[in-house]
Amino acid sequence: MADELTAASEKLRSAAEAADGETRDRLTEQADALAELAESEPDHGRLDRHMNILAEIARETEGEVSDRTTAARDHVFEYRKGVEGV
């Protein structure tokens, strides 16, 4: 199941390569955070915060950056479906 978070992290690293400035920094930060979460058992709330940030970035960007960010969010969403609680 952590594969989804790892895939999300990789998509965000790819998106960061296509971005610049603050967007690149935000994407890299999210990629690092999701890679760390893949090593733990995050709860719904934490995953939801990341999903909201990714949705915001996707709305603020275009093209490959937006597409890759949306794909990463989709991976987090799939992972979240298997998290117990809520």
C-alpha cells in the first residue's frame, strides 16, 4: 500500500523538475513529506492536508506540472482508501 505514496512522491519529483521557483520548492517539499509517510502509517487527517496542498498546486499551475501533481494526488487518494478510521 505504501507503493501509492512512493509513486506520489516520484510524480511530485517529476513535476518539480518541470516547475520553477516557489512551485518547485513546494513540490519538492511535498515529495519529501510523502516519501517519509510511506515509511509510517499516516492518518486520514494528515493525508487530507497533503491532498489539499496538491489540489491547490494543481489549480495554480498548468500543463505537465498540473497533470503530474494531479496524478500524485490521485495516488494519495488511492492510498487513503485503505487507511482505517473515519
